[in-house]
Amino acid sequence: MNNRIIIATGALLFILSIYFSYAYFSSARVGGPGSNYSGTTNSNQTSTLDISSEEPKTESCPINGKMLTKSHKNAWENRRPLGIAIENHIDSRPQSGLSNADVVYEAVAEGGITRFLGIFYCEDAPRVGPVRSARIYFIDLLSGHGSYPLYSHVGGANTDGPADALGAISTLGWDGYNDLNQFAVPFPVYYRDYELLPNVATEHTMYSSTQKLWGFASSKRGLTGKDKSGTSWEQGFKPWKFKEDGSSKGAVATISFGFWDGGRNYEVKWAYDTATNSYKRFNAGAPHLDNNTKKELTSRNVAIAFMKESPANDGYEGGHLLYKTTGAGKAIVFMDGNAIEGQWEKAKRTDTLRFVDKSGSEIKFNRGQIFVEIVPQGNTVHY
């Protein structure tokens, strides 16, 4: 009799556990309690800061030189640069948040599929993603943006060998500190949105927001504009140089290139807009949109850095890659409708990637977003 009661009780508990698990995950499927998912895709999501359009823009962003308000500065002084791994698989488009990044890097992640590293500091984005995994060369590039920059990603390359991104994060002392791996950061800082990009695989559904990531870093890791020891993230940081828009505009109307042969889905074109003195981005022949704004991505500066690409040969089925991010190499910087040929330079991991002209003088960027394209050596850029 007792055995029957035990069996019946166990069966009931099993059924109840299934029911409540289903109920919970069904309610949490899109964002879940506490997430910033609103049930709609607001076409005007650009910032979480409430700043008057009449407030004068008197403050220069230390990352990209953009002129912003004192309200912006009051916000950015209490945080540190945040790098977010954002994918560019065709099923991840349109991505959210890239238009708000101070700087964007693009490089191949694997199989000819590119990935972005968005650097956020002076401006914020209410939704960013889809967030994907870490890569070793993005760690190298992010390291040039100050002491202990935040790194947001979902897992990462972890096969033993030179492309082991998670191993590098641990070796650098980032793990559990400035590293914001989704596997170690709880919901609702990260959340899955299955409706924003309907009918895509689960790996294309992870999102966050810059405010949530900065908030977690502050409350749980003790990282604001200063670290736990009181040291500013800017210690040792050497920003790029900036200038005002050129009075005369050049005649370079378009920039086009690919990353891997046959990778049409990842071919890029930038079209110069003389009216705004900026470049409109096209991906795979179509305007590249930001899902937050429903507007085309634009950038004030497009910098091409030709870097040596090589296979890691670490046994990973997808084929991890390496880029030689230190040293020097050929570069072309586009701004004001002009093409400036020169080279990129980065002596060590913690240095900012710099661009110099043929005379060796550092190139001054226009104030505003800087888009850095990491293109394999030997590729051709048409302009």
C-alpha cells in the first residue's frame, strides 16, 4: 500500500513539474519577466537617456570624437567601454543597436561569415544583438579601448590552441570581472527574443541592452568608470585624433569588397552621401538596417585594415581563424569622399589600432562613428 502511495505521489509530482516548467518557459520565451522586450519592435528605439533635443552638444566623446551633450557626458563618466559580439549571419539581420556604437569592427568569424564587435561608451542602445560568441582577435582589438573594457558575448572559441578565446579571457584576468559571458550573467541581463526575428534558429535570438550590461558590471563586479582599485579605465588609453568635416569633398562615391571568395552574402558596399558627409552601408546588395530604428546603417568614417588571416588548425569543425592584429599592415581610410592610403599600426595588444598616412602622420577621423573593416591580406577593395 505504501509503495502505491509513493509511486502515485511521485507520478503526480512529475506531472506537476512538467506543467509548471512548461508554464514558466512559455511565459519566458520572449524576453521573460523583467526583460526589455515590449511585445513590439519599436521603430524609434535609439536611446534610454531622456535628453532634450535643445541641449547644446559641447562635449567630445573620447572614443570617436562625436559632439554630445553634458547629459551624455554625465552618463558616460560613470561607466567604461563595452564591447559586444554581434553576429552577421544572414538569419541575424537586421541586427539591433549597431547604429549606436561608437566604433564597429567587422571580421570573419568562421566559414566566411562575418561578425561585429560594437564598442559602446558615449551612447547607449536599448536593445543589442543577436549576441554571439567570443573570438581571440576581437579580444585583441577590444583591449585597445582602455583598462578592463567590458566584453559581452555568449560563450566563445574554447578549443586548445591559439584561437582559444575563453582561455585568453581567463589568462588576462577578465573572467568573472570585466568579462560578461552570458553563461555567467543571469536573466534578465540577457534574454531570448523569438519574435523579433521570427523563424530563426535559437542561436540567433540572444539580446541584451547596454544599460543592463553596464548596470550588472557596476552592481555585481564593481566596475564603473573606475575599477575596484579606483583606477580609471582611461589610464594608459590613447584616443584617436579627430577633426571637423573637410570643407571640400572628394569624388570617391562607393567602396566595395568581399571577405571570402564566393561569400556574396557578406559582400559589403559603402555609398558616400555628400549631403550628410557619411557612408551608407549595404550588405549582400541590400541596405543594411538597424532593427531598432528601421534605418540604414551609416558611418562617418570607414577604415579598411588588411590583416593576415590564417586557420588556427585546432581541430574545431567550424574552422577557427586567426588574424595578426599586432604589427603593421596596409590600410585605406575613407572620409569626406576621399580615400587616404597608408597603414595600420598596433605595437601590442593593449594599444589602440592606429591609422597613419603614407608620410607616417596619424590620420584624424571625422567626429562620429568609425567602422573598421578587417579584410584578409590580398583582397581587393574597389573604389
